[in-house]
Amino acid sequence: MSEKLAKMRNIGISAHIDSGKTTLTERILFYSEKIHAIHEVRGKDGVGATMDSMELERERGITIQSAATNVTWKDHPINIIDTPGHVDFTIEVERALRVLDGAILILDSVAGVQSQSITVDRQLKRYAVPRLAFVNKCDRTGAEPLKVRQQLEDKLGLNAVMAQLPIGLEDKHVGIVDLVKMKAIYFEGDFGDVLREDEIPADLAEQAEEHREKLLDAVSMFDEELMEAALEGTASEEQIDTAIRKAVIANELCPVYVGSAYKNKGVQTLLNAVIKYLPSPLDITNKAVDIEKDESEYITVSDDEKPAIALAFKLEDGQYGQLTYIRVYQGMVKKGSDLYNVRTKKKFKVGRLIRMHANHMEDITEAGSGDIVALFGIDCASGDTFCHPDINVSMTSMYVPNPVISLAIKPKDKAAADRMGKAIGRFVKEDPTFRSHVDDESNETIIQGMGELHLEVYVERMKREYKAEVETGRHQVA
């Protein structure tokens, strides 16, 4: 079992708006043979990216809700959560990071570290999530991956080291130099799915040597064996990999990868880095609180034999009722077994258990520790802990920021009022940063959220999903 767990990765993809998160996820799904054709976020075929399943997301070409999926890459199961980049949907990022073991931080090769990259980085640090950086869009005019690495160091204080160099930039971007293998890799074929290894081009040899030295300097701090081997010039690929993995999991190193997801370059080598360097559930210590023993610390163990503990980190009200996303931290969750909700102190039976792929579902009978799955038809709130009836343990909660903007809304007629009430009830339950109250003086319904776009999307969803015709007043900033 521990062998299966050692191979598992739970990762998030987070970044500033328009850095290419959803495009990268689409390529990952394609190369791991989860989908058989690539669709773009704002593609001409009108299909939209697989992970943007909400109609609004397709129209605006943005991600609003974090979507979960799972792929297998070289015999490693990977659970991926594609999170939104807009600051308005920051809670989607918080709740995803709360349950992830590692992350890919994507940066635009031209814009570099932007305001939202700083917010995301702060969230990653809050939950101590190890990360790899991927400098995307190296095919754009003005691309400067080395400058972006410098910004990761200056603006985010990360120990960022190039693990790859681009071969050519802008319209000449054809491949990458792998600084661990010291080989050039080209992505050929119609969809960049044929990888060709070759010698490093002569004009890049000197630069490659220089950056490999920097990489070895940075990682040999974490491994004495490697330090000696590096001094003698005999460092093996395996020794370097072991040291990078140690440093990444200790959150002391951020290796930087390059490519262009849109042009199908650099995605497979990034996936190789995910399985080589990011932690498995076994590498991460997750703490909970033992309620019986007066709040003493309880360390969850990724072990299927122990009693089950899971955290509900996201709710979604779909056409078939409430869907609850859970991360299993310990033990097995099986269809038909009993679980106890620590907050409500109620026992319930596990009915349908599902593995999600964006908005497609696959029924499963059991989920082991480390897994991210979903339950159907359970009454609970975001952040509830479910455990085996024999134990009483609560996972630590996540940080919820206060709303910053409010808006008065009023229904056009009685029918709209009922529908609006239903919609608000659902949204408040799903999203802890969306709040609503009735103003004492004006008797108007006031909704509050993280920004104009946040509230705009909810008003639009009231009209589309609930057919509730509402009028809105002016925005007011807290």
C-alpha cells in the first residue's frame, strides 16, 4: 500500500490571471491520455477547455471554480486541482491549497511575478506547500525566463534555481536544455508529443554549464554525498535528483522549468519533475486536534489500516444535489460504511462515492488515504471533518478573509424573490467569502464578496441557473 501512496501526487496549479493555468492543465490531460483532442480556453471551435465546465467560464475565458481531475503519468496517480487566478475567487485557491501536498506556480515569461502571483505565493507559504515554478509562454515576444527567475528571488524571496534553459525564445522557441541530464530536449510531432533528446547546441553550452553549477551549488547544501561528488565532478543524475527532492520538500528550493503550454513545449518534462520532486502524501505531516483528549495534537497517518479521517474542503450544488469534495487523510472511506461529522456530531452512511474529472463523474467503491474524491447527498458545511465513529478528531480549519465589497440587490417580482432566496442560500453555503444580510434601515438584501467580478458572477448565476430576475444597486467598498 505504501508503495502506491509513495507514487501518488496531489498538486494544485496556481498563478496570476492569464498565465496559462487552464491551458497547461488541458495539455497535461492530453499527454496523460485522459482526453484525445486539445481545446483552447478561447478556441475557435467553441468547445472551451475541459476544466472550464461552467458556461460562464467558457464565455469569459476565465476559471471561476477550482476543478478537480486525476491523471496517471508513468504509473503515478496524480490528483490535480486547477484553481482560479482572479483575486475575487481567492477562497477557491485557499480551499484547494488546504488539501494539496505540492503545487506548480505558473508565471508569464513576459509579465513575470505579478500582483496575484504574490497573493498565491503567500497562500502557498501559509500552508507550507512545496512548489515548482513553470515559466510559461516562452514563445511570446519579449520573453525573458531568466529575468522571471530573478523576480522569484527578489519579490517572493524564493530560493529559485533554473532546472532548465529554453532553446530559443519568442518565435524561435523549439525546446529546452535539461540541466540535470545535460541534454537538449525537442518537442516534435503535431502536438509536441514526440520527445527527441540530443546534444546541447554549441551556442548554449557555456550558459548551460554556468547554470548547472548554480543548480549543484544550491542543492549540494542538502546532501553531503552530492557535495563531495560535485567537487570531484562525478555527480550522478540520481544523486542530484535525490538532493533536489529533499530541498523541495523541505520548502528550501524552488526549481524553475520553462516552456510554452500553448505551443506544446515543456509540459512532459514538467510532469516528470512533479513525480520526481514533489511530495507524496507520505512525505507530508498533517496535524489534527483530538477532541476527546482536550485538544491535544493528533498526527494523521497516511495508512489504510487506521480509522478513517477526511476533510470536506469544497461543496458544490449540482443538478443531482450537493456534491462534497473530500481529501482522505487516513484510513479508507468505503461505500456503505459509517462516518461521523465532528462538527454536527451526527453519523451518516457513505452513499455514492465518486472520482471527479472536471464535470464528469466515475463511481467508485472505496478511496484510500491521500485520495481526493467526492461524496453525494451529505448535509455538511465547507471545512467539516468526517471520521470513523470510533475516534473524534478534527482537522485544522482554513483561513477565510473578510469580504471587501457589498452590493444591494432586489428581485423584480414575488417569483424572483423566492428564486433569489434559494440561490443566495446555496451560494453562501458553497462559498465562505460570499455573505448576505438584510439591511435594517432600507430593508434591502445586501450581498458581500471579494470584488466586483465575484459579485457580478453570482448575480449572473442567479439569472442563469435560478431564472431569478434581479436588479442591482451601486457597489460599496468596505
